[in-house]
Amino acid sequence: MKLDKVKVLTGLVVVLLLINITTIASIWHIVDFEQLSLRGKHPQGPKEFIIAKLGLNEEQQKVFEVLRNEHFTEMRTLQHNIRLEKEAMQELLKDDAPDTAQTFAHISRIMQQEERLERITFEHFRKVRALCNDEQKQHFDVIIDQVMRMIKHGPKPQDPNEAPPINKQHQPLP
């Protein structure tokens, strides 16, 4: 009798262990730990979200990709210019009495570049909407707020072939 209880308990432990291993393996398989998201048919970013929600056909996807690449090229240039202006302005902090005229000039140039970013983004999405048929335009009008939130809160667009930018704030002090 005692031997049967041990066998039953051992069997239960083995079954529970197999269930745990299967569960962990399943989670490991469906979760992309680098992106902290689920793998599969879920849209990964704004591009995939737009294509999926609007149901863009192959031709529309090709045009969309061209528009997207043009947009990213312009955005990268402006973002680079903004970063240079901010770095130049931060250099002024090293002076005990920074030149306020120079500071305001940097701020003005940053604001001009930011304004251009907004205009370019608006024009990009105007072109994307123009690419759509009437039914897709209705869907576009519904999802655009969601797309803009994804863009605003998501990572900045980068060329997949480009190395990530170096964050100077986390470099050791000299």
C-alpha cells in the first residue's frame, strides 16, 4: 500500500514537471524577449500595423515602402541636425556665464528643425492616405491616432543596417 502511494506521488511529480517544462518552452517560443512582445502574426510596428489594418495590396505596399524610406531619410537628417544643435548648446553649459544669445540661437534652430519634422510627418501620412482606396481611407482615418501614438512612444526610426547611436550620457567620465 505504501509503495503504491510513492509510485503515484512520483508519477504526479513527473507529470507536473513535464507540464512546467512544456509551459516554459511554449512561453519561450512565443515571446520575443528582445522586443518584449509576442511573436507571430501580430503587427510588430507602425509599418506592419498600417499594412495589416488597411489591407494594402502588393502594389500599395511597394509604394508605401518607397514613401517610408523617403520619410526616414528626411527624418534621420533632421534628427541628426537637432542632436548637433543640442550638443552645441550643452557645450555652452561648460562656461560659467554662457552666452544667452548663442543659447537662444540654438533653441531657435532646434525649434525650426522640430517644426520641419512635424511637417514632413504630416506630408508623409497625407501621401499614405492618398495611396488608399475609399474603403482603406475610412480605416486610415480610424487608425491614424493609434499609429501616431505608436510612433511617438516607440523607438525612433532607424535604418536596420545602421548601428544604434552611442549614448554619450552613459560613457565613463574622463
